[in-house]
Amino acid sequence: MQKTPRIRRAALGAVLLACSGLALALAVPRPAAACSICRCGDPTFNALGTDVYGEKPFRAALDSERFDKDQGGEEGTESVVENRLTATLSYTFGDRFVAVARIPYSSRRQTSDEGALSTHDMADPEVYGVLRLWSSEFAPGLGRRAWLSLSGGVKTDWGKNDLTRDGVRLDEHLQAGTGAVDVFGGLSGVYLFDSISSLFGSVAYRHTGTNDFGYRYGSSTLANVGYERKLSRLFDAVIELNYRDAGRDRVDAEEGFDPNTGGRVLYVTPKLSVDLGRGLVGRVAVQIPTVKKLNGVQTERAVANAGITVLF
């Protein structure tokens, strides 16, 4: 019993280490940007929840997301709407390592003064692992009260990046995939206050590659903090802050950077999940852009998400 205060201080320190990236990102001014349609938030927490090292080793999730933004260009402002369906598969080895694969399918529609175009195809799958670096001792009724994890992986270039219309390659923002390999990594932490509430935090960096056409989406830094509370036997509520800060898109070696990409954005994200029984969990969430500092002509709108997770 004498070790309990030290254990709790260490647990809180682990979570604060993960959460401190958000405070640092908000406090330090630096040049930044965001790609035209860019994900924000932590996909592992969204699909698998805080209990990533649970007793059931295999999990599958299916998420539907809708992204909507306007972006300026030489020929005026264009609107891009993407509906993305992503399958997530994970397997836990022992109680320390989780392997994750995400396979997305993208439907995009671009509207400009010249008209509207749509595309539908496979986007870029990504594979990564989550390794628990540290965890507290077991607490009665809670299991491990806190842990700190390291994650890292690769976004492949397997998605379609050569979609054409009438023999002409379509605009980069209509391509389902980026055509380049990205690498990413970060830290995440969880602290259980009690049996019905917990705190989650993560920071991550994604380094983007250049595709065969010379285009490179801006690299990004992501920071997230979430509080989860069980409302009843069936319902859980979550409130998150999702922050994104990334570099401008590079068009090619001659044209340089796109001035209408980039900027910082902070989302407030409420989420509700429901236990549907037999290992099924349903989820709905909306990311609301609250603080924005975007470069050039850009408008970011709310991102809607609905999904279901299956535990085996």
C-alpha cells in the first residue's frame, strides 16, 4: 500500500507526457499547413478504444467518414468532398504488442467553376504496431490502471494515384491515393480514474513522401486528448481535442509550394458509443473545427464519423 502514491504519480506522468505535445503545439508558433483532405485524431483510439490490450486478441472495425472543405487556386475556389470507408483489423500478441492494418476506400467529388468531377477507388492502406513501453501495477477492479505506448508504421502507396478522364490525369485532389509512402510514429498514454472514466492522450508525427508526379502532401504533427466516461451499461461518452499542424503541399520542383494549403486547426470532438451485445460496439462522432489558422484561401468544415467495432 505504501507504493500506491508513487504508482499513481508515475501513471499520471505517463499520460501528461503524451498530452504535453498538445500544449506545446498550441503554445509554440511555427510555420505549418494541412493537406487538402487530411485526417485528424487518433485512429487507434477511435476504432479500438482505450482498452487496446484487451483480453480478446482479434478486433475488426468499419468506419464511414465524410470530409468537406474549400480550397483556392489559380482558377478560383474548388470544393472537395470525400466519403471514406475504412476497414481496421488488429491482433494483440500477448499483452504488450498490437499489430494494426487499415484499408480505406475513397469516393471524392470536386466542384469548381468548370463543373464537377467524381472518383471512386481504393486509397492507401497502412500498417503499424503499438508497443506498450510501461504500465502500472494491477489495481483492484481495474486491471492495469495506466500505460504508455509507442506506435510506428507505414502508409503504403498502393492506392490509385493515376486516375484519368479522357486520357488526362485528374487533379491530385481527385486521386484516391497519394502515390507516396509515408512513415509515422508517436506516443500515447491512458490513465483510468476509476471503473467508469479514463483519460487518453497521444502525439504523433507523419513524414510524407513524394509521388511519381512530383506532388508531396505536407508532413503533419497530430496531438489528441480525450476524456471517456461510461454513462450506463450500454452507453459511453467521449469528448476530445484533436490538433493538426502540417507542412504546405509541394506541387512539384518547378511550381514549389501551394499557398492555399497549410494551417493549424483544433477540433472539438464529441463521440457516443453503444454496446450492441455479442462483442459489437457502435460509434458516432463529429469533429468540429473550433480554432483555425489556415494559409491562403481555405475553409474546413465538420468531419462526420460513424463506425462499428467487433471483438473476437
